[in-house]
Amino acid sequence: MFPGAIAPAAPIAFDEVADFIAASTFDKPTLVISRARVAAQYDALAAGLGRARIHYAVKANPAPEIIRMLVKRGSRFDAASRGEIELCLSQGAKGRDISFGNTVKRPADIAFAYDAGVTLFAADSEAEIDKIRDHAPEARVYLRVIVENSSADWPLSRKFGCARSALPGLLDYACGQGVKVAGLSFHVGSQTRRAEFWTPVLDQIAELWHAARAAGHDLTVLNLGGGFPASYENTVEGATPYAAAVMQAVAERFGDVPYIMAEPGRGLVAEAGHIAAEVMLVSRKSPDDLHRWVYLDIGMFSGLAETMGEAIRYVITTPRDGGEVGPCVLAGPSCDSADILYEQRPVMLPLALQCGDKVTIRTCGAYTSSYSSVGFNGFPPLDVIVL
């Protein structure tokens, strides 16, 4: 086998989405996602989370059909923008069930959300606290904190959150401004594949939590953020035991917190969707090249942005699976040299693969349609079919 290449994926049993893709013809890349599979995953996560409430991270997949189904199932929502708040409201959610989780918000959007009934807002700076003070005067705030030592496949520890050393001052500042700090928020990192990887992060937050309460701050909300994983090239633990293990670790460190919220996105919708795509070209750069280049009709700029740095490794199946395979560099169709999906670790694909062959990119229900809203280079945004 070519050094560093991925071994062929084990056979995957058909599911509703894979069956639909196999029986259908598509004229452009299409995400097909199953509401029933999302509903089942919601139930599995809810069972493990126990008394913690799910606030679905809308950005993971904003399909109205999914939002509407989750509203009926009792989900709450984490919104990153006014547009996401409007989407949730349009599908039957109440403002009180939505948290405005972005720490970078327009004052006008804060006012809109507050007028719509949203009362829970994120902040990580004095300037953001000032905006909430001025435009959502009776709102409750949870302060996001930067965490370290994340073992996630995709750590999220730079852009959002205040330094741990800054938290006491920020708590005091909010109190002085008359802004109610309800609790703390963090993000363990996207695709945290094992529940025990939460332990060092929870230790950090628990220390801050208890110190803040000892200083007189009445914290009642703990926002666990996201991080709940999906199975890509590696299978992860089932949603219920994984979430239960996280909640056990939370209980051991924080005790009886009045309101615990979790924001699953990837872990809720990723496995419910696959992308139907097509091979556009198979070529070699020279006769003695060790690998082929396989170009698909979908790339980094049309839905597969999470392949950046090869952080997310999608499993690809083809009608020619079962024959001899060889290493491939996988790339998208655009005239942009950055549109290369997998090169550091080439993908093993059938040697018989050729232009026009259909491929299925599996576990694509999260962050694909969200990243493909613009027709870069004139290639159409990803189509979405919700079963």
C-alpha cells in the first residue's frame, strides 16, 4: 500500500439516503439527508445528556425541514446570526428557546433578537457586554472562555472566548454594568472523538466556575458547547453512552447546576446525510507518477470546506468498489490551486475509476450545505434534498 494512504473502507450497509442516491440521477452535486436519521440521533443524544437541554447548532445544517422537525421534537437552538434566529422563528421555535451564541454581534441584531424573545446571549469581552447592556437590558449572558489542551480533531481555541485569567475581571465588569451573567460557556473542539478527551477541559472550566461562585457570582448556566463527534474514517462511540460519559464527568466536577445546555451540530446531523457527486477527470502528472489525480464535481469551495488541512476525512464509495485500488490525490473542479481535498494522505480508490462515475461522499450532513451558498467559479451551490 502507498505510504500514508487510507485503507479501503469496510463495506457499509445501505441506509435510506444511500439507497435513494443509488436509485437516483443527479445533474450536479447533491446532499441528501434523512430527517428520520436526525430524529433518531437527537433521541440518542437526549437520552445520554439526561437533564441537559439540547440547543442544536443551526449552522451545522440550516435546512428548514430539519429545524421544523427538531422544533416538534422539543429541541432548543444555538443561533450564530439574525438570519438563523429568523429561520428558527419561521419554523415554529420560540425566542425563549434560542440562544444567540456568537460573541461578535451587531447591536441592531442584538436588539432584534431581544425583541423576538431571545434572552440568552454569549459574550467574551467588555465591548460585547456593553452592546448587550444597551440593546438587551434584561438579558442573561454566558461568558465564553478559551480552553487549552483540546484533543479534538479540530480545536476551536483561538477566535472566540476570553483568556481564563481575564474571566474574573470580566465577571466584575458585567456586574458593574448591571448585566446579569448567568454562566459560562466553552467549546471542547469539533470532532472530539472520545468522551475522556473532555476531562482536562472540564477541569479547567470547573476551577473557574467554583472560583466565580466563591467570589459571589450566582452562576446557574453551564454551556458545554459542541464537540459531539460523528463517524468518518474512524467509528466513534454511540451517541447515548458518549453523552452519558460526558454528563457523568460534568456532575463529578460541577455538582448540581440548574441549567446545562449542549450545542451538538456535527454529532446530530453529520451521519444523516451523504453527497452524490461525480468524477470529472482521472489523470497523472507524469507517466511515473506514484498516484493518480481524481477530480470531482464538488470541492473545497462548493461544500467540502472541512477538508481544509485534511481535518475531516470523508469516506468515499463508488460503484467500482471491490476491485483493485490505488492511491489518489482528490481535488475539486474549480480553477483555484487550493481546491485540493486530500494530498498529504492520498485516498485509496478503484483503479477502474473514470470520468462520469458516480461517487458517494458519506457522513456529509454537517457543514456542507452551509459552506456552499456561493457559486464560486460559476459552479452551482450544493443542492439539498431532505427525505
